Amino acid sequence: MTDLTIGEVAERTGLSVHALRFYEREGLLVGPVRRTAGGRRRYALLDVQWLEICVRLRESDMPLADLRRFAELVRQGPGNEAERLRLLDAHQPRVNERIRELEECRSLIAWKASVYADHLARGEAGGLWDPTADRQPSSSSS
Amino acid sequence: MTDLTIGEVAERTGLSVHALRFYEREGLLVGPVRRTAGGRRRYALLDVQWLEICVRLRESDMPLADLRRFAELVRQGPGNEAERLRLLDAHQPRVNERIRELEECRSLIAWKASVYADHLARGEAGGLWDPTADRQPSSSSS
DNA sequence: GTAGGACGTAGAGCGCGGTCTAGCTCAAGC
DNA sequence: GCTTGAGCTAGACCGCGCTCTACGTCCTAC
């Protein structure tokens, strides 16, 4: 068999062994994981592929609850593709929004860094915030 | 005075009143917030500007610990600009990496959504995963 | 002068997403 | 046969970043 042990799956998905068992308990898998006679999990390639998708969706901050819902739909088998699509479509704008947000943060950070860099380059030429001075006036930058 | 109450600051920073008090306790502010005779906080514009930066940095997942460190440096006054710059410079690649990650997730999601959309468009033309079928073979998509 | 709401402090509690422990079993290699 | 390490279950615990509670005070408006 091409089946994998939990340790092997952990290694290739990047999830911990603990997390894999946790995901299973939480109903995030698309089917019951088969077991050996001794009760050990044997993951099929299908399971691993699904887990790789889970990892991606989690990376993009999809909550476990949504992942669970998606898994349920897949588990139910064909017929609910419209709902699966809706789930993904609902997630996409959140990802886009998050990227936009991060890009804005990135420019702010880059800008502030450049202020400091300039300041250092011209050797303490001042103009930066100094809250140790006066706490009344509303002056300058960083 | 152009000073603001905690409620006003909450409104313009988007932080909750609770969060503002929490930030203060945690040493995330650049200076001691002044108080009225009755013990109420009066935020200076400087504080609000700093908080706006905090909000941005948090949005980009900078941990509170780093924020606290940055605040400490600013509180100490001029002379440590190199370290402040280092802090920001260390954060930037994390933000970039996160954006990259999210962009990858986005294309995966878009791709999967398109698979479902196609499937639905051609009316149940099959080819999607069906874990209810057979758990052995390593077949197709969705 | 009194009602109502915003504010104060201290500290407990929470939601999320895992992570870890205890105590046991299984299985591969020597 | 025995050791060793990987795996098993149930359930407790954790880190982060707030959030909320309890209860008292301040202050503005009527």
C-alpha cells in the first residue's frame, strides 16, 4: 500500500502529529482514516491531499469551523458543489482584503523605516518624536 | 486643550476602551497618559498618533512584545534610533512573507473555485473527489 | 439633587488553535 | 525475548490578545 503513518503525514504536511489527531477529532477530514489491526492510523493519499488543502486554507486564516463545514460537504459526496463553491467564494474576499491591509501596513513600515534611516544617515539631525520632552504640543513624526 | 477622552480615542483608533487601558498597563504607550483631577485619562495628540501606528503594526501581526520594545525605545528618547530601525527592518520581511503566502493561498482558492464553477456550469459532469466512494486509490481533484 | 452615562481599578474569563501529559500498546530490530 | 520508539486515547493545559465583570467614582444635564 501507498498508505502513510501519522508521522509521515505530519512530515509532509507540516502539521504536528498532535494537530493531525486534533483535526480528526474535530471532523476536519473527508473520511474516516483507516486503521491497522493494531489500531494505528493509515492515511491514504486522498487524505494527505485534503490535508494539504487544509493547510493552505488555514494559512489564509480560514477558521476551523469553515474547514469543518467544507469537510462535511465533501464527506456527503457529490450533489452539494454549489455550497462548496459558495464557501470558497465567501473566503476569497477576506483573503484579498487581508492582502490589501498588509500592503498598506508594509508601506507605512517602509516609510517609517526610511525616516529612521535618513535620520541616522545625516547623523542625528533630529526631527523625530521625543515624548520625553513635552507632552502637550502636537508636533512631528516617529 | 485638544486632549481626548478614552472614549474619543477608542472611536478614532478603532481600539476598544478596554483595549486602550490594557495597552497602557502593558507598557505599549510612549509616555504616561495625563489625568484630570478626577483621575480620568486625557490623551494628547501624540498618544493618538502613536496608537494609530500601533494599530497598523498589530494589523501586520507584530506581536505585542515587539510593540512594547518599540514603545520603550521611543520612551527613552533620542539616541537609540538604530535599534528602532532594526526592529522595523526585522518586521518587514515577515510582512512580505505573509503577503506572499496569502497570494499563494489566493491562487489555490481561485483555482479550486474555478474547478467547482466549471463543474456546475457543465452540469454535474463529474470528476470531483468523492471520498464516499473508495478510500484506496489516489485519484482526481476537488 | 439626582439620574444616567462615561470612566476608574483589579482581576477573572474567553476564543482560538492547537500542544502536551499520562499511561498504555504496538511493532521493528537486535 | 527485550528494547526502543512510534502510536494510541482522554483530557488538561497553554499563549495570545484582548474582553468582560464587579463595583465604585465622576460629571453633565435636567
